[in-house]
Amino acid sequence: MIVISKKSTTKIVKGLRYEVEALYNSPSERRPRVYIKNFGAYSINNFTDTDGNELPKIDIPFTRSRFESLRFEDLQKGDILVCNTGHYKTLVKDGMYRIEELSSKSRIITGWQGRQSTQVTEFVKFVGIKRKLQFNGYSFRKLSTEEAREMSLNKVLYDEEEKVISSTEVRKVDLLQNKNKELISYLAKSIIDPNRHQLSTLDWAIETKKRWIDLIPQDFEEVLNMNFREVLQLIDQE
């Protein structure tokens, strides 16, 4: 559902179109609100539909809970998971990975007043990824029904290969959905950072990101050769 803003705020611009993530506006709703994708919750009164009418008196719940945690016990070998975060050094955000192995490790820990309990640590290993990762249910999600159906249809109709990442030979930086735009954002944050420790803008960008992604100066060659107009055009792309 697309809505149009009736007023400007610090984040929302009057007259622009925004995608609705959820809507709670039924007659029984005590606090009517609309959730704008990537921007959060707002008053119903701040938006109209694309025809200029008030938003419908209905509830459109989130298709998936924003706080839903994937359960380890619901996984099995061969499942395809989508990574929700960019905080893994070997995985890319929104990348798809197939489970090769699931395992867990138990140990007895002693807590307050000598009370003992069993701590279980769960691990997942993906095809093509050398090391297993400690499982975090908020960091992954299963493919939606629509995603799985589309993947199957494309394979049957167009003989299209699954977009599942199965190798670490390709560097993470080369798997980014918009590599150059992402690199420019790293440089922009480095430019305005007053704590560069006398490092160059480029070196500080590499240093601050090394926990999440391995970068080398050569990765930035293409964006450094862009003129300012080209940089702005790239940033303005959806």
C-alpha cells in the first residue's frame, strides 16, 4: 500500500509517496497509526491514499513480526536462510545461504549460590562457508512463501540458478547489492568523523569497517575516479 504525506516532519516530506509496512486503523483501534517502511510509526492524520482520500478504516498487520526470532528447532539441513544483518564478516546482508549442518554444545555452568544449570549453544554451518556460526534467531529468516515460489518458478521456466551464495572465494564487498553506493557511504561517514586519528579519509573508512568487512584501497578505485555529479546521481538512485 502506498500513501502520500500531508505534512513534513524531520523525516517525512509533504507530498511524497511512502510504502506502508502496517496499518492499524480499524474502528476498535484506540491509537490509530500507520507504519511507514524505514521510517516508523506516524499518525493516520498525516497521510492520504494515492487518490487523496483518508486511509481506510481497516487493520493491515505486519506480514512478519519485526521482533520475530527464528527458532533453532524449526531448522533442518537444506533450508535456505536469508541473513538479516551485515555484522557477519563472512555473510552479506540479504544474502541467501543453504544450511549444511546444525549442531549444539552443552555445558554445565555454576551461578548464584552454587546453583547449576545447563547452557546450550547452537551452531549453524552454511554450504561453502568454512566456519560454523553461533546461531542467532534474529540474524536470519526463512524464505517467505512468495520468495520460495518465485525461485522455483524461475528455475523451471527460465532455468535460472538459485541465488544462493555457496562460496567464500568471492569477497563480501563484491556481493553487496550496490557496491559503489555502499563504498561511498563508508567514505562519507569517514569524512565527517572528527576522530580519524590522523589517518586519511580512505584509510579511516577501511579501519572502521574491518570488523564487518575486509576492504583494501583498490576496492575504492572506481568511486574515487567518479566526478561529483556521478557520485550524487549514484546516491540518488533507489
